[in-house]
Amino acid sequence: MSLILKTLTSIQSFSNLLKPGIEVTTLAKRGAKRLNPYPKKRHPGWLPRPTHVLYKDDITPENTKFIKEVVETRFGKPDVGLGMQSKSISPLRNEPIEPQTEWKEGMRRTGVIAKKIGVYPMWLKDGTKVLSTLLQVIDNHVIRYMSPEEYAPVIQRNNIRNRLGCLIVGAESMDPQLFTKEYCGVFNESGVLPKRMLGRFLISPNAALQPGTPLYAAHFKPGDYVDIRGKTIDRGFQGVMKRWGFKGMPASHGVTKTHRRGGNIGSGGTKARVMPGTKMPGHMGNRWRVFRGIRILRINTKYNVIWALGPHIPGETNSLLYMYDTVLPTRKPSTAPHFPTYLPSIQENPVEEELWAEDVHRFDDPCIEFIEETK
Amino acid sequence: MHGALKMSAAVGRVLSQQMRQSLKVLKSLAGKKNRCFSASVPIPKEGSVSNNEQKSVNRGKSADPLECRFMYPEFLPDPKPEYRNSLREKLERADMMARRSKIDIPEFYVGSILAVTVSDPHAPGKSNRFVGICIKRSGCGLRANFILRNVVDNQGVEVLYELYDPTIQKIDCLRLEKRLDNELLYLRDAPEEYSTFSFDMEPEIIPEGTPVPVNDLKVTLKPQPWLEKWERKDLKGVRDIVVNQKREMKAKAALKPWEKYDLMKIYRETIPEEEQKEIFAEVYSDLHNLEITRQKMKRQRTFIRPKKSG
């Protein structure tokens, strides 16, 4: 009897499994379309974890000295000073590749990683004062190229004809002891020191560069327009006046306890709710933002510094940003840029130390004088 | 082990020597009641400095590069750490020197009388000359600027000029002198005669090697209302500021006598001495050469060939 009962219960429990689970409740996915998405780090699958916990291994001072010596003999000093590029060329790639194709409109070149080093005024030839942001192209090297077939973007495009490859560029050489062995392995192909920052630029396959190729500020020309992508200054949790520029409320005339508040956030009635995207207090800054169509006023090829027009480039001073040719259709270059990049070895006449846009007043020019029109 | 000890001893000696040197400098500075303050800090009171110190800053003879901080305060960068970058400062200094090679920017202080000629597209003759007393100097690097004040047709006029603006054609120092305060903004509330200067003023020549004269003129302010609470500013160049009891009490409450002992505040708002030395060592020789050429030009201008008589 008991056996029969047991089998019955087992069958019942088995049949429970077969039933469709009605206990599972599905929640409506809310807030999927954010107005202001948080900055997400989309970690590429091929990139291993860069840093590890620094353990205090029992390394003698002689050992550290020896490791430093080995690194310096192989790669040169990681920091030459003032963020300048070390002269040592990658031992694997001594010969940069010759550009295979001529530049045509619609081709996309690589970008560079730059460091924002400050803002100061410059004057144009008509006497107007403009503020310029200084961006230093800091020790950039090509790390890897992925062909369009190899590099499958996360979102598949319908347009198969104009598929773009991916060029990985690294900036600022660092001591390899600070990184994991796996991360250092990423730089085996290019033969350069591990970099502090990596960036990927989508390029047309014709603009591919060999790993280990250095990139300079002369990649761009004065007068060109660029897009700059950077992480804005982290301002923390801010009120509505600072975050969205609301006017606030009166300081006096009977107003109490509501001087910097936003006021009403919605109406009652049929839509008795807060509309999505309503401007309210919250975390401000620390977002990736692209500032498009910035003009280059001046380039220093010795220190690899670019003067860009305008004081409001995203990011703090001494933060790293991505810089690439603009995608704005009206500001794209009509004449050929250095394609695929500026290579000093194949250039017939090397560029000057200081390059200026046409309308910028040089500091060693004579004073600006206006000429009276004669009638 | 022995070697290491020796090393440490040697380091100690070097350090102590350095420290002694720096102490000496500090002592000498302390004697002058001043530290190497940067230009952007409102605390340094050049006016409050005793006359002995003024004598030490001889004109045209800045033997010590560190003395340049009074003559060329704009070469010191903004001490805010979040804005600092050594390469940017270096490039900015190079640009400043490039501009200085094209225009003669004379030595001047707050209280000096200047004449500035600017090219102006809207002015008749396309240029404009303004004479006035320098009431404020601010900004560092290429942003350096100064305010000139004058009274024209019984109307106070102030013009802010950028020191490195290429539309400036000429800067003349008509009267080189210092006043008791490092900002003369109170002239806005003073009677007009204190800030009235004629436009056809002749430049006054001071013999070389003499210290910059300090004008200890004391101003009486006009009756209230004022633009600022002058009684709170500890002004040396204003004679007896009289306010009512309530304002006096409030001024007393707003005093911050502890701030002069706040070493961290001073540290944050100044450029360290070692960095100042580095900065001025870089530009000193060029500045000195420019100064010498300026003096030569001045001598040529002042020398008048004696006429033959008879």
C-alpha cells in the first residue's frame, strides 16, 4: 500500500515539473529608454583585466633595479618628461608601411588619444580674443588592427558595403610591473610598453596601420575640424539650478524654504504621474560626451600639442580624451589630410615646429593695426 | 651597511646645507615681512612692506631672478593644483616672451600712471590713447590684465587692458611709483581730484638704480554710500574711515586675525620658492636683455644734443 502511495506521489511531483510554471511573474521592463544613460564601460572580449592587486612580494632592491634596467634597455625610458614621446622605436616594426591608397572623400582615418593640459587665450588677426584648449597627443602608438570581418560590432549594421575596421591605439607608456601579465601580453604584437589608456577608432580598411606605428599631433592640420570625446567633470549630486540651469525662486517677498528648488514637476488629472525625462536633481557629470566640430588653431610638433578653439572641451585638466576627424558633413575636410597618418619617415619635407591656422595672430607677429578706409 | 650609512650621512649633509640656505632665504624674506607670494593672491601687501624692502628692489638692477616676482608677477602661474600643468606653463611663458619681444611692456605697479595706445576699428584714426592710474593688476600668464582709471569731463572712466593683447600698440609708464595698497579700488569712492590726470602728461624720468618711489598719499573718501565696505579692508592709503557703530561692530566681527597663521592657506595660495626660481631662471636672461635694450632706448630719447651758441 505504502509503495503504491509512494509511486503516486512521485508521479504527482513529476507531473508538477511538466506543468508550465505559472509562478514566474514577468515584470514590465521600465526605463529602458533612458534620456541620459550612465556611462557604461563596454569591456571588449579580447582585452584582459589590466591591473591586479599589488602584493608586497619579497623583491630585493637589487631585483627591482634589475627589472628597471631590463625594461629600459628594451623599450627606453617610459617617461621622457613633459609627456614627450620616447625616441625608441618599436623593435618589431622598424619600417612603417607605405600608404597604399590615395585619400578619397568618405574615407575614415584613425584618431588619437590626447591629454587636456589647460586653457589660455589667443588672438585672431582681426583682434578678437578667443580661448583655446591645449591638447597634448601623449605617447600614442598603434596597438592592433582588426579587419571588418574580425571586428564584429555589437550592433550589426545592415550596410555591408561600407564596413569599418577597428584600430586600437594606446597612450602613455607605463611601467609593466603595474599591470597583469595578460594585459602586458596585449602589447606583444606592437612591441611597445603597456599603455595607460587604450582606445578604438573605426576606420576604413585602407587606413589601416601597422602595430607599433607612432601617432603625432601632426596627424591633424591647423584649420581642420575634430570631434572630441571625453568624460565630463564629476560634479556629484547637484540641484536643479546647477544641473539644468533652472532659475530658482525669489530670494524674498515671503518666499520661505524654496529658493533653489525646481517647483512643480507635473500636473494632475489624466496624466497623474511624472513624465519620463523630467529634469530633476541628481548626479551631474562623469558622463562620456562628444563635442563635435572643434576647429584646430595651432599645432606644436615638438611637444605634440594641439590648440583647439573653445574653453569647454569635456573633462578636467590632465584628463585623457579621444580626438578624431569630425563626422559633421559640412565641416569634413575637402583637401587631403595626412593619410593614413603623418609618417615623418616618408615625408619629403618635415613639418615646421609651429603650425598656425590662417586667421590666428602669432605671438611674435607685429601689433595688429587697422587701416583707415580712404573714400 | 657601512656604505648605506655613509650615503645617508652625505644626504643628510646636503639636505642640511640646502635647508640652511632655504632658511637663510626665509629669514631674509621674514625680515622683509614677505614670502614669495604669487601674483594672484590678494594677501601680499606690497604696500605694507617696510621701506627697507622697497630699497632692496632696485630699478633696472634685478640681480636676483627671484626679485622678478614683483616686477613681472604674471609669470607665476595660478597656484590652483587642478589647473596646473608644467608643459602648458612652459608654452605659455614662451608665448609671453614672444609677445614681449615685439612690444615694450614697461615695469609698472599699482599706483603708476600709464598711457596705453590701442588700435580700435571704431575710433577716428583707428587708434585710441588713454591715460590713467593703474588701480588693479590681476590674472596670470597670457590672461594678465590691469585697470586704468581717470576722470574725463567729470566722469570717472575705467578701462581694463589685457597685457598681452596684440591690439595694444604702445604702453608708456608716465610716472613710476607705488602706493600704500596693492589695490586702489577705493579711488572710485574718493574725490575726483585723486584720479584726475591730464592726457598730455610728460613722462617723468627717474635716475637708474634708484628704488621705485612709494607715494604715501592718504586719501579721504567721499561720504557714504560706498561701493564696498572699505572699513573692512585694512586700507593703508585712506585717512580715517568713519562709519556708524553698527558697521564698526560688524567689521570687528568679520575680522579674521587667525588667517595670517594659517600656514596651509598660505601654502595653497602660493607658488613654492623652488618653482619660482625654476620659472624665473628660464625667462630671466631674456627679460634682462629686454630691460637693457629698453634702458638704452630711454637714454637715447632723453639725451638732447647741446646746441651751438654763438
